[in-house]
Amino acid sequence: MVPKISIYPDYNAMSQAAADRVIALLTRKPDSVICLPSGSTPLGMFRALAAANQKGEVDFSKCIYIGLDEWIGLGAGDEGSCRDLLDRDFLKPIGFRENQVVFFNGKAMDPEAECTRVNKIVESFGGLDLIVLGIGMNGHLALNEPGTPWDTYAHISELDPLTAEVGQKYFNKPTPLTGGITVGIRHILEAETAILIGSGGAKAQVIARALAFPVTADFPATVLQNHMNAEFILDEEAGSGLKR
């Protein structure tokens, strides 16, 4: 299967297109279960969603938000944590109630039990309606690092050194990053829709590889070729490595 590929002129257009997919889903199914990423790439999408929410063009009041991942040892209130970024960039601007949000606690005394908790919640909702993903320079999706088995649900991830290095950009001081807690590849494959968003020339070859063969656990993003309803939403620079 070849994921749908949608390429837009620039970052803002790409971001608006991704936001439009979320809006369309919530219009069709207001109580959707959505899983959106933290980080820099989705910021434009979040701004577009907040603007649409303020205008009354989308209603988030009935949906459930599932957090994509978190650094082990960090949680809500820790500057630079995934929850901290999501609160600042999306959840608070939209006005999510706490009972709409399911997020990994990276400070949990028993991380495996935390995985089980989130797995059971996602299962109770019948899985994810939409998952939006970025892509790491090593091809990771969420914190599913190279070598992660396809049949994995939420799990503890040993971070690739590249991921730990790149992750420093979210912190104001050097922060040891050794592990993550993340939704699994199987969650991604079982989601009704999976969208990968990509921006900038630095991601061009990574995205090209994600759409090339073979499909392999050594480059997790290739698994989206096995998804029944996947879409890559890219700006021109991120899509520049693709043959068109």
C-alpha cells in the first residue's frame, strides 16, 4: 500500500491542511479519540486549530486526547516535558478539560503499569480515530525507536542516542534523556487514520526513505506503508526527495 502524499507550498499551508483533517474528523465524529504530537513541527497545526476553535468552526468538547509519548522521569509541570509543551501549545489554548486528557506520567513509580493503564484506556474507546505523527531523523515514530516490533502497544523505549541529542532542543539546560514511554506501533497501525506531518529540507531524505522499500523495523516510519489509511502531509521542502 502506498500512503496518500499531499504536498503544500510552505509550512503554513501544510499546517493548515493538517488542521483541516482534524476539523473534518471532529465535525463528522465529535467524540473522536485523537492522538497528536508535541514538538516544533505541529505548532502551526495547533495555531490553526486554536483559531478555528475561537471562531466556533470546530468543537473539541466531546473528544478525547491521548498523549503520544513522554520522557521517562519527566511529567506535567517539568519544563520541556511533552506534557508541558502540549499544555502550552494546544491543550490549554483549546480549553481541554482534564477528564478529556489521557497522558503518560513519565514520573510513574511503575512505568510498565503506566503502559498498561494507557493501553486499557485506548482499548476501552475502541482504539484511536486519528494519530498525527512527526518523524525522527532515524525514522522513529513517537518514541518507537529503530528495532521496535510491529506488534507493540504502549511500552518503555530505550532512546537512540540521536533522539536524546535532538531532544535537548526542548530544554533550557542539559537534561539527561535515557528512556521514553510511548504509544506503540500497533496503536498506529490500528488507528482509523494515521497522518505524518513533515516540514523542511532536513527531513526530505528521511521522508523519502519512509516511503521506500523495504518496510522494516530498522526504520519504523516505513510501517505506514502497511496502514490502510495513511497520509503524508508535507511542505515542498520536506517532499523534495520524492519522485513526482
